[in-house]
Amino acid sequence: MASVFPLADLKASVKADSRPGSRSDSWVDTIIKGDCVSALEALPTHSVDVIFADPPYNLQLGGTLHRPDQSLVDAVDDEWDQFASFEAYDAFTRAWLLACRRVLKPTGSIWVIGSYHNIFRVGATLQDLNFWILNDIIWRKTNPMPNFKGRRFQNAHETMIWASPSAKAKGYTFNYDAMKAANDDVQMRSDWLFPICNGNERLKGEDGKKVHPTQKPEALLARVIMASTKPGDIVLDPFFGSGTTGAVAKRLGRHFVGIEREQDYIDAAAARIAAVEPLGKAELTVMTGKKAEVRVAFNVLVESGLIKPGQVLTDAKRRYSAIVRADGTVASGGDAGSIHRLGAKVQGLDACNGWTFWHFEDGQSLRPIDDLRSVIRSDLAKVE
Amino acid sequence: MASVFPLADLKASVKADSRPGSRSDSWVDTIIKGDCVSALEALPTHSVDVIFADPPYNLQLGGTLHRPDQSLVDAVDDEWDQFASFEAYDAFTRAWLLACRRVLKPTGSIWVIGSYHNIFRVGATLQDLNFWILNDIIWRKTNPMPNFKGRRFQNAHETMIWASPSAKAKGYTFNYDAMKAANDDVQMRSDWLFPICNGNERLKGEDGKKVHPTQKPEALLARVIMASTKPGDIVLDPFFGSGTTGAVAKRLGRHFVGIEREQDYIDAAAARIAAVEPLGKAELTVMTGKKAEVRVAFNVLVESGLIKPGQVLTDAKRRYSAIVRADGTVASGGDAGSIHRLGAKVQGLDACNGWTFWHFEDGQSLRPIDDLRSVIRSDLAKVE
DNA sequence: CCGGTCCATGAATCCGATA
DNA sequence: GTATCGGATTCATGGACCG
């Protein structure tokens, strides 16, 4: 059965690519030292599947802030977060997003995380550049820092924007069923709850101080990667920092590329990633639903004999009927076509899912022809 | 004691303004029919306390694309026209935000609600116009519409931006203590959970169809108004729609001004608001914290005899001690000063709340001198 | 080893009245 | 405008320390 072969091919391909180091491209599974835009420009066009970007937030902090016990809040006042103006920040954003778009496959997608300080500018720039926003995702923090002065609401979340490279680029990966299954069988929502990165996961230097001021939790990256990539995909992080993206990508059987300017961060990230043990294939199997299942066309049912040419199909209430033709089309009155087109035609509708509309006689009862696809699929499963 | 009078004055002022209809300004507690910007330009400068805006976000960038003048664009993939549409939306946003800023008091604040289709543009424009973002607030929907195609995450939230008119405008109202008390005595977070507007609350026409497509839940507006206004304040809604802002403002003892173009919405909103029964003064009393209490200086305690000159104060762990002097200062070693300055000095800190730092002997136990202020305050209360 | 207490800390645009 | 200064203000978590 020919339709099985692409599946096997895919598996072989995944297997070959599933371990870091097995690729011939020298830039894959490495951290590139340098400026974000220059480094991106050195990478091949349309070469990465997903980009996760945690750019500077441009916090614009004023003086110092003390807790009620008078201890000093360790602010993010690093040089890399300083911008002269919104215009400067916008130009920076535009530059790295444009560079990202060239490197991103048309079937890829991009994630950008930020706070209210910068995320609106990032989102508007994404739109200006004709990226197509798929969702904005809210990371709700279980343990955010309080508002110490009681002058605002506690800033308890950050925002991620998920976008495809254009409105027409609909080939992006979204493991809908895996997300749904992971969420007690209801759709995964746009608000996610995770703790901030603390405890053992937080990288500390020999002095006991945090290596990076804004290390993201691995759980957050794990959901991003599980939702929007396939095993073997390449995940690029243009602001690599402490390397959370790389560590999670490796653990989940994906490839990574990191870009980072500061050697201290590169060293910490490299050591961190080296210590990661990739999960086995079994744990990695992305739970898939119908969309990821092997496509079984109607003619396969006819060819396999599960549906016979000349057989009569009807709708669930036997109001309409059609005759199966040998070529895998169906006919009714003077009309003929695919199960979907004919189903729409007889009902006078624009569209119709023929798999659930058309039924066949099974003893006393009517069953949708979709049931027969699962027979085919379980046969395919035995081949694995 | 003179410091009591301002409090009494404030109470009298609030009482005079606390019922709709008691104001002489003709535009207050009305719905103005017309274009948002023109209507705003007819209102007095610096005249409203809070603005809540739910602007249209019909960007029309997919499917059928229209130019700003509503003519149909023939080529949907024409990038120039898409860019032009964003520009038109930005110009519109800029125009109504500028008009809002003139009408808004310097001590006021503005809320804007939107989704990922428009909120990034709104946020960036707010920043461009030098509004100062205080928080972005996430409305998490308990019952969002599912994503029917399974190609994205369920869009389960909307975003509100809360901003003051400038970075220097720090006089905005934030009822921190009321919010905290309402939230089981922990700070109110930036993510709020509410159901979408449904059931009885949802306005329906005689045909049974919803009057307005995006009617907001009253609970959401109630939290916005309770958090950022005082009783008697004027709340302006430049995109009034079904009048949720007006209905909630009236119920909560605030004044409203609505601007709306469509007569059908105006009629529905007017009838809705007319049926609203304002809450009584007792129900409207806003929870306040220490900042709102009558100021009692330390020397009042000494003058009243609650603390005696020569008495020894210590911190809670008896690590530091100080002697009270007759002039209301305290001394320790070679240092002397206010309870706050000396508390800071002995600890080597920049600041210290002397009221909670210094303790006095009360039988077996140590009690903060702050306890004695409540004695003074209850005496003052009897005089009122 | 267990439980209690103390302490440190996290992407933070964090005071306001009076002189 | 700026400078001064009274005094108000925090939640969850993990690790250290102690009895």
C-alpha cells in the first residue's frame, strides 16, 4: 500500500536527525557568538523551523527600589537593556525580526516574549512586517514579585506572541491534539500557569549569584517547543542568554541554534546543555490526532475493498443517497464528485465533511464511512 | 487639631457629588451622539477622572479587505494595502487617544481593552504619545469561545492597558487597600478571571438577538471603576456601545459620559442605565489603609503622656535602644533625631518606619509605638 | 530526621505632602 | 521648579539553621 511509505520515510528521517551531532550543518546545535543581526545574516535562508526570542525589554527603570524591609531589589540595569528612545528600540526590533524572517522556513513560526514595557512595540512591528499573529499567550506566574509600594496591580504575567511569517503561511506546526491531551482533554488555552525560574533550575555562579538576570523556566520553553515543533526540528534563539531554549530543545529531541554576545552566558549555557540527557524516543512521541494521522483518501477504502464500487451511501437520515464509483468518486442524480463536494452539492451547501456525512449499511445500522478509516489506520499501525 | 479638617472637607465634597443629577455640567451623565473625536473635542479640558475605551478592532486584514474609505480591495495579498490599513488604524488610534488626553485630568488614568488584533498597536501608540503604562491587565475568560479549527490555542483572554497621562503624572487613583481586601488580603494581580457577558446581563433586542456584538461583563467594569476611581468621579467611555461603563458607573456612585455614533446602541444603553439603581453610600465606602488616616506625630504621644520623656524604646529584638526626649525626638549613643531618622541611623539604612521599628515595654511584652497612635486616633474620633 | 523559624530574592517603568 | 522628610509598603518559594 503506497500510502504507507511516506510514513516510513518520515520516521527514518526523524530517527537520523533525532540526536544532536548527527547533522552535517556546522551551525546546528551550536552557540554562535556575536551580534544578533550579524549572526542571523550568516545563517542560510529558510533553515530553521521555529524561533524563540527573548529580546531586551527596555525596562526604563528610575532610581532604586526597596522592599518594605528596606532590602534592595536587584534591578535589571544591564547595559544590554538600555535604549536611547522608543525609536531606537523599534529600529532594533525591526532589524532582528527582519533577519529572523529570512532564516525562518515558510512553514515555521516565531515566538517572542516580553512585558508591557516592550511587547506592544514588538507586536506592532511584527504586524508591520507582515508577520501573522496566531496567538498571544499569557505566562501567568505563580510566584511573581510583589508590587512593594502598593501603587499598581502586582505585575504577575508576561506575554508571548506566536506568529507565522505571513498571513498565507499556514504550514506551521501546531500539535493541537498533544496540547489538548496534555490539558485534560480540553483545548489548551492562551493563558499558561508556571512558576518563575528558581531553586535548583536557576543557574548560579561560583559566587552563588544568578548567572543571568532573566533566566526563563524550562517548563515554559517545553510547552512552546512541544506545541510548535516536531522532533528533529531546528529551534533558533537569537537572544540565547543562559540557554534555556537549547537545553529544552536538546532534551526534547530537537536541534537548537543560539546567538549570544556575552562570553559568560555562552560558557554557562554550553555547560548546561552538555549536561542535558535527551529523552528517549518513546517519551518523545508526539501525541497526534487526526491531523497528524496518515492521510487515508476515500479511494483507499475502495481499493482495499472496505467500500465496493456500486455500493450505496446515504446520509444519517437516509434523505440523500449516492453510488460509489470505482475511481473513488461518488454520484447522485446527474452530479458526481468527491465525497465532500457531492455531500455539499446535495445539501445545497458550500462545504461538507463527506467522511461524517456519508454512511454505509452495517447490518441493521448506519455507520459513517469515517469508521472505515480507523480500520485502515490500525492496519497501518501493525506495520510499524 | 487642624489636620482633621481636610478629611472632613473631603467627605463633604464627596457627598455633594455622589449622586448623578447633582452636577450642573450638562454633559455629565449623558450619552453624546456623534463621532468619537469630534465629541471629545467638544468637552472641557481636564474634566474627566478616568477613561475606559473599548475601541473597534475591525482591522479587516483577512478575507475581504477594505480600504479606510470602505472601498473593496481587489487583491487580498496586496501588501501595500495591508500596510495602509495598519496606518489608517494607527492614525485613528492616535486621533482618539490625543483627544482623550486633553479631556483627561492630569490626575486621571485611562483604560483601553483589546485583543491581539489591535492591542499592540494601541499600546505602542499610547507610548508614542507619552502616556505612561501602569499595568497591562489580562481578562481571563472562564468560558471563551473554542478554537473551532484546532490550528491555534484557544483564545481565552483579552488585554487591558492601564495608563496615566504621563510618566510624571503620579496622582492617579488606585484603591490599593480595597483591591487587596477584596482579594483575600493579598495584592490584586494583573490577571483577572471573569465570565464573558451572557445570560440575563446580555442585552437582547425584540428579535432575541444580542444588541451589541462585544458587550463587556459588568463585573469587569466594576473592578476597573472600583480600582481606579473615587465615588463622584466622572468616567468617560468614548466607545459607549451598550453602555456597560455607564450602567456600572451609576450603580457604583460615579458619573459617566458616553460617546456613541449609532442610535440603536444609544437607545439600548439609555434604557439600561435608567433602570440601574445606584448603591447606597454605605455599600460604596472604599476601603482605605494607613495612608488615609489622620496624621499623628510622635510628639503628640509625648505631650499626651502616653510616652514619657526619658522612657527607653527598643527594636523588637532589643538589639537597639533609644531614649525619648521631651521635644519628641529620640537619642541613641551620640545620635538623635526623629523616630524614623534614628531608626534608620542605628540600622545603617537609608530609611525606616519608626512607628513599627521602635517598641515600648508593656508589662511582659514589647509593643510597637504605632499601637499608641490608635489610642490618639480613637480619642479624636470621639470629638467628631 | 522532622518541624519550625529565619532569611534571601525574583524582568519593577513602585510615595507624596510640604517647604 | 527642587529639596526635605515623614512614614507606608510584600508574596511565594527555597535554603539555611536550630532545637
